[in-house]
Amino acid sequence: MIFITVKFRVRPEDAEKWPEITADFTAATRAEPGCLWFDWSRSLDDPTEYVLVEAFRDDEAGASHVQSAHFRAAQQTLPRHLLATPRIVNMKIPQDDWSLLGEMVVEEQS
């Protein structure tokens, strides 16, 4: 899979509205057949920083995503809400889901 993490520094006046600003893009991406997940989080230390964790099945799914109409629309609409160019980590890894954190095993509760 292609595993991607992106940090977005959002303008302070848009930080509270960021989930709404990105809602259409998020929904369209999650609906892509090759999208494994597309999840936003907000920094606990910096309220203007959002982190996007996303994964795509393979190169074909990743290429389809960046060639989609909703991706092109996001390229046009999202930058005006940002303080800086987003920072990204993009890796191909040989798995198709999250692994369990062996150092923190939780026994099922009944």
C-alpha cells in the first residue's frame, strides 16, 4: 500500500472550519475504490495544525486519486486557507492494513 501522512498549517481564522472546508474532498476521496483510509486529526499542541493520514491500495489507486477531479479541485481551493505548503511523508509499504502495536497489547474486556 501507499501510506501517506501530511501536515497542514491552516490559517487561524479557518482552523475551526477546516473539517467543513475539506468535507467534500474527504468524502470523495473516501469513496474512491482504492482508498483504504483518509483520516484527519488535529494537533493537541497547535490548533492550526491538522494531520491527514491516508492510505491507498497500490500505485494505480494513488495515481487515480491525484488525477481525480476532486483532487484537482482541492489543489485550487485549499491553499488559500493555509499558512504554508503542506509537509508530507509518502511511503510504499508491504501491508494492506494497520498492524497491532505489540508493545501495548490490550486483552479483550468482557
